[in-house]
Amino acid sequence: MSFFFLDKKICISCKENLKVGKYLCDECKEKLELSNFEYQKENFKLKSIYIYSGLIRDLIIRYKFDRDTSLSYLFSEIFIEYDRRKQIFKNYDFLLTVPMSKRKKNKRGFDHMRLITDKFIKQTSLNYINSIYKIKDTKNQHQMNLNDRKTNLNSAFLFKNKEKIEGKKVLIIDDIVTTGFTIKEIYDTIKAFKPKKVGALALTYSEKIENN
């Protein structure tokens, strides 16, 4: 894993263009395509920030599979900037990052979503939900067709509700949403505990992912 010192005068992507106090230069940031994806059903709403393509796709792959953990600072900044524009965090009580199985976490060496959210949660009034676990070591979703994806995650998560979420508002955070089956399965897992509202915010949205 990479824990090297970040130079805030050098773009984290191109390593060339100068900028002040940010991780991406203006030129690289313009390469990121904003997403207008939104899904809502009953008291559940799902949104995403960017389209999973081009530069943002390359950076996510670099982060998760090349273990360049310095990119967690960039992704954290993206969520913070989105909240400044949309004021979403103040509408929720709890933050839930999509949990990993023990095997996958050990293989990767870090929890890629928690590493991102740890960098901004103290700037919010949100509290973590820690009592949800991935108890089924599922196959990677991108390796299956649509029908198999629907069943792959059945009963994959266990929620012990130590946080007492009845009447509370929960925000689920993930890096990529495609079919939405992962987030939907988490929603189905926790809704029996009667949260007032459940929302989800993904860093990126893709209709088809070939290399995630």
C-alpha cells in the first residue's frame, strides 16, 4: 500500500500541474463527468456524483487494486465538496459504509470505503453504523450476468442494530453503483429495524463495469 506524503502543490493525477489546497488540478478535474443518476422508491433514495469512466475510473482502480491509498484523500474531498453543494449529510443521523467480507479485506489490506469516510466524518454530525457485517463471501458482481447478480447477494449481510436505528435516518456510502443490488440488499437488511429514511450516495455510477 502507498502511504507516501502528498504534495498539495502537485496534482495527484497528472503529477504536473500546480494547484493550491486541492488534490486535482483544474485541467484534470474537468475530465470528471458529473452524474445525474437518481433512483427513489418509498423512503429510499440513491444518488451518485460522477460517471464511472475515464479518469475517475482509472483513479478508483489505482486506489483499490494498486493499493494507492493516498487517493483516499481525493475521494474524501469529492464527498466533502458534494456535501457543500447539496447539504446532504445534515439530513441523516448515521453513516453506513458498504462492508467487506473478512477474506476480501485481508486480501486488499484495507477497507477502501472506511479509509475515505474516516477523513471527513468528523466534519459532520454523522455517526458510524458499525454493527453490519458481510457474512457471505460473494463472487464479484462484474463477473456475473444480471440474473446471477440478483441472487449473489441474497442474505449476504447481517445487521445487529447496536446503534438502535428505529426512527433514525441512515446514509449508505459506496464507491461504485451499477445495478444497485448491493445497496438494495443492505437496505432490505436494515429496513426491518424501522429507520425513518435510508439514502445512498455513490462516488460513481456505471451501467456496465468491466474491470471493477
